[in-house]
Amino acid sequence: MNTRALRAAALTTVPATLVAALLVSMPATAQAAGAKADLKVTKATVDKTTVVEGDELTVTHTVQNRGRRKAGATTTRVYVTTDVAASIAERKQSRTNPRSSLTDLRLVGQANVKAIEPGAKKTVRSIKFTVPAGLPAGNYKVLVCADDYGKVKESDEANNCTAASTTVAVTEAPGSDDLSLQTFADTYTWPDDESSALQFVKIFCKSTYPVKQLSLNAAIASAQAFLEDKAPGGLDRLRSSGLVATPDLAQKTAAAGVSGGSPGLALAALLEAYRLQPSRGTHLVNAAAIATSVGLPNEAIAFLDASIGKDFLRTPLGIPHEATAAVIRGQALVMTGRLDPAEKLFNAAKQLAPILSEADAGLATVAACKGKDALAARYIRRSRQRSDEQVPKTPPTEDPERPAPDIDITRGEEVPLRQLPIAETPTQAADMKEIYKGIEMGFQAEIQANIDEANRLQQHLRDTDEARTRAEIDRRDSLFVLLYRTHLDGDVEAAQDALWAKIDKLTEIDEEFWGGGTGEVPHTYGTLQEQAFAACRGSHDPDCFDKEIHRTCVPALVSAHDRWRVTIAQAQNLANTYFRIWSKKMTGIAANLIDEEAHAYALNHIDGLERDVYALLVQQAAFWSHNVNLFRDHCVDELPEEILNPPANEPVESPGACEAGLKALSLKATLGPTSLKINCERIEQSFSKEVLPFLHVFVDVKFDFRTGNVSVWAGSKGGGKLPGEIVDAGFKSGVYIKVNQQGELVDTGWRVGPNVKVVGGNAEFTAFKDEIDLSFTSSLTPGY
């Protein structure tokens, strides 16, 4: 991880007597002043040739002081590298403290070395170091570096590291192949047109920030001034709120800021976390990620420089913090116009941690800024998916395979659409004006009920999101995005187009007879009016116009109403088809939401869409009946009630439109392992009992008043965190049966819920020995 040593020295005016005293105390000769220690690892051995990620490696090493001055107590740390020569060369060029190489990964642990006299040696035996979980499998050399914190001033700072002769093969932990990686590709669709993403990354080519060298103190002061300018007094209020009273609380507040779209809050909280816990490098790396997102790239680089040599907890998903820091530094370099070193950083990060698709996003930006649009587009497409497979060091020469979302949509169910009462005659149309008006007025209560329920469910999810990882939240939200995008599906769009074509036809019939629109096209009623006026011109009968318009308009309206009635019945059928296709796709996606409240939120959304489609039909019926009623004296024959035909379709109740007296019916009871829910639309009863840790047996029964269908689903379900805080074992599977109101078997089968997933994302928590660590990764790619 590349960083710059913090060297903050300020010299102010000094009294002359003090200057004299300082001069007296200086060394007598330049030679004495230049005498320094020089530490070097002369021998290093390891106890294994093969090690599994997460296991320990024992290292024995000897440190010699080749300098002319005694070296105080120091700390040796151990790295692994795939190229010793390149690593040593890069360390010689490095100006950080300790010196670093992009492709080195540090093992967890350290060895304490006592003070060494000039020319003497110290051998430190059998110190155990842990190979980080997630370290890519492969062959490595072990690089042992003396005085890795850079505490001793040496005559040669670039010769502290020596590689052990033994090559160590790192292998994956057993069972890791059985887990699938939760990624963007799992639930996000791949956009057909990514030109907008390419144009987005090009913004960074045109808006570079001037390069400034900042110390850590200067960077913190600059960031705080930025925050104070955006929110005067905000830092003081944050400190007094108690939300950043401890480093862990500050990290959680930062996570809340990221999730809530407030990077300023996240940055302020992370700076406070660092103030409370300056030994933890994670705070500075995370602060750097946020700093790049708010336009502070120079400050971000200073934060990364200062994180060198500090401590890091075990990283989420085993992603090396060196890789995360490289991506963030690369982004900051892009923002300051330094594309070549940024490209090197992104490539190094991708090799260290293939899962970091943010590195591909950075490479896409570099390629776009260099005018290589085709290559940038391929990098953008590759950044759309996360994978733990090693990527080639060369740029992609062809498009990556488009991943299909890793979800099961076969469990979708069709949601019935309410049936519109259709007037068979003009007389019925006039009389049903109030019926349609009442239905439209009832929509207001439905809309409010939908909003209230959505707010309740959203609040529940926010309140419980602390128990979820960022990846779990990301997967849930991406499923919502997929659900919201189902209207773009080809079958759904075709059904919608057919419905809208019929709606346009209804509008045409209405305007052809009654007028409207631009008013430029002659309409039937207007023409009949003119003819009636002409026929009665000079007549002495005061009722002449009414008689004449009634004589001609009644048969004309009967003919027009027949056309309207047939057309709106066709529109009803097309609406049924449209929502049947659409709702099955939406409920299929919603079935992948394990959390019950999230699933309820999706169904609440679907209920709202059902109302929207139904309201489209009601609106057309209301327009027609309003005009018929408005001109009923002229155009409607008042026929006896007994010969009127009944409506072709009886109205069917739906959520939020229950009969008076039943709307208040709502019951939810929990009795031991069973729960019962009753309202005016349906009855649901569920039974669940834990038989093993994370495993329950269940029976769900639902009766829907609207359709008369009875559904039964029985089987097993589970969910929760397994040891290690990495695996989410949520699932629900079993036999389901659906029977309609005639007792006929409608559907039956076996439902299987999601498989075990390893969670990953751009902000992750991990818990280790009662400590919590949080990791952010910034990205230049839009759409996440």
C-alpha cells in the first residue's frame, strides 16, 4: 500500500539564548552527526511449503545492524510477493514510511526485536504469522522486513527486506468452492446501452483537481474546513450527539451516512473515529474513499499516506486492505490528472483482489481519458460483475460474457385484476356516472393505505438494517430495482402497447362523438346540434330543438355506445393479460426476498400497480358516462328499469376497496408457533417451529376472497448468520398446492428458496474478537 511518511515540523522565532544553547549541544563533527544504524534481515526461513488461507506460517529471521550507531528496539513484519525483484526495486523507489510495494500483501502479526549494537545480530525464532483469508491462491515468496514501522533512522532505508528461499504455495480454504459469490451480476441486469456510463467516466477527464502535497494534519484541517463550510457547526453537533463517542459508534454512523446518501456525515464520523483511535489504519483508508467522492483527492492521498504502518483488523471477505487502498489512491490520481500511475494502481489492485470490480471501473476511466473508448467500454462491462477468479494482466480484448441474474423467477404467481362494471346501454352509462366516480374516490383511500404501509415497511427495514451486511442490503435493493424494471421486459411492453392502443381507440370514440382534444375535428354531437338548429330555424315550436336533437342523437348514441362497449370490453381483456404477465414476473422476483417485510413491501408495490392499471379503465368509463349523463336529455331514451340489461361484469372487491363495515376488519394473532392474519381480502395462517438451529418446519395457508383460491405451502425454512459472520443461510422450500373456488387443482409443485450465499459489497462490516471493522471502496463507475 503506497503511503507518504508524516513529517510535520514547524519552526518559529526562537530567543537568541536558546539558539546559542542548541549550538553548544550539537555534535562536534559532521562525521559524528552522520553516524546512523543500518538494519538488514540477513536470513529468513519458514516452516512450510504449503499453507491454507487463514492458517499460520512460522517465520524465523536474523536482523543485523551494519551501521555505526546502536539501533533501538524495532518491529519486523512479513509480506508475501509473487516477484521479489520487482518488490525490492519498488521499495527502493518508495518514499513512504515504511517503504512499500503495490503487489506485496502483509501477513497478520509482527515480531519484536530488541536493541542491537553496531555490528551485532539478533535472531528471532518461531514467530507465527497468519495468512489472511481471501489471499489469492498461488505461489509466493515470503519477504521479511526489519524495522517496518521505520522508527530507526538508518544510513540505508531501502535494504531492510530479505526473502526466504522457500516458495510457499497458498491454497483456498476447504469448502470455499461450495459457496457462490454474491455479486452485482447476481441481481443486476446488464444495460443494453452503456454509452451513458462511458460519457459519465469521461467527466473525470475534464475536471481534474490541481495537485497539492498535504501532510496528514493539513489534510484533516482541509477536510474539516470543507465540512464546516457545507454545514456550519455540524462537526460540533456531531461530537455532542453521542453518535461518534467511540470508534465503533463512529464507524456505524459513517455506514449510516453512506447508506443514507450523506458522504459528509460519513467523512466527519471517520475523521472522529481516527481521532479516537489513531492506531487503526482502516479509519484513514475509509476516510480517503469518502474524500474522493466529495472532491477532495489530495486529502485522500494524504490519508492513505498516513495509514502506512498502522493496524488493520481482519478485512471483510478477505479483501486485502492494500488492494482497497490502491483502488482509492488510483481514483484520487485520476481526479488529479495522473493517469499512468493510476492505471498501475488499478492493475495491481485487480491482481491482489480479483473481486474488486471497482478496479475495472478505474481502468475504464483511464482508458476513456486516453481516448480508448472501445477498451473503456469493455472495462465498464467487466466492472458490472464481481468474481474471485484471477484476471489476466493484459487488457480485455473482447466483451466479457453477460451474466444472467442469479435469481429464481419460476415461483411467480399471477395477481388478478379487478373487473370493471361495463354499461350495456346509454341509459346505464348515464346512471353509472356516480358508480365510476365512487370508484375513483375510493382510490384515494387505497393510495393512502399503500403509502402508509410502504412507509411502515421501509421504516422497519431501516431499523433492522444494522443486522445486515452491506451486500445483503445491496442484494435486496437490487431485487427491488429488478422488480421496478419489469415493465421494460419485452412481453410486458408488448402487452402494455396493445392495451394502450385500445385505450387510444376509446379516447378516439369519445372525442369523435362528444368532441374534445384540439376541437378542430368535427364531432357527431356538434354536427347533430347544428342540424337541429337548422331544422328549427323559423319554427314557432319552443321545444323544436329538443325534439329534433333527441330524434337524431338517440340512435346515433346507441350506435356509438355499442362501439364503446365492445372496445372497453376488449381493453378489459387486454388489461387482464397485461397485468397477468407483469404481476407474474414481479412476484417471481419478489419471491427471492427472504426478509418477510421486504417481501411484503414488494407485494404492496404490486398492489399499487394493480390499482393503476384498473384506474386506467375506470377513467375511460368515467369520461364516457360523464358525457352521456351530461347530455342525457338530448341523447338518451329513458327506458323502463325492468328491461335494462344487467352489467356484463360484476364488480369484484380488491385490496383497499372492501365493503362498508368490513374495512375495519383486521386481526393478527400469535399463539405459540402459529400466527393468524385476517382482513377483508384474505385469511392467512402460518405455523413455524424450530427443530434445529436455523432450521424451522412451517405450514402457510392463504384464502383469497377476490379469487376464491386457497394456497397451501409446507416445508422447511432457515436463515441467519453462521460462524464467521460471512455466510447467510437463508432458504425456504417445500410443497405448494393451489385450489380454486370450484375445488379444482390449479397448480402444484416444489418451491426451493435461495442457496447459501457469501456476501460482498462496497461497504462491509466484520466482527473479530468483539471488535467491528468497516471497509468502504470508492468507485468511478455509475449505476451501482
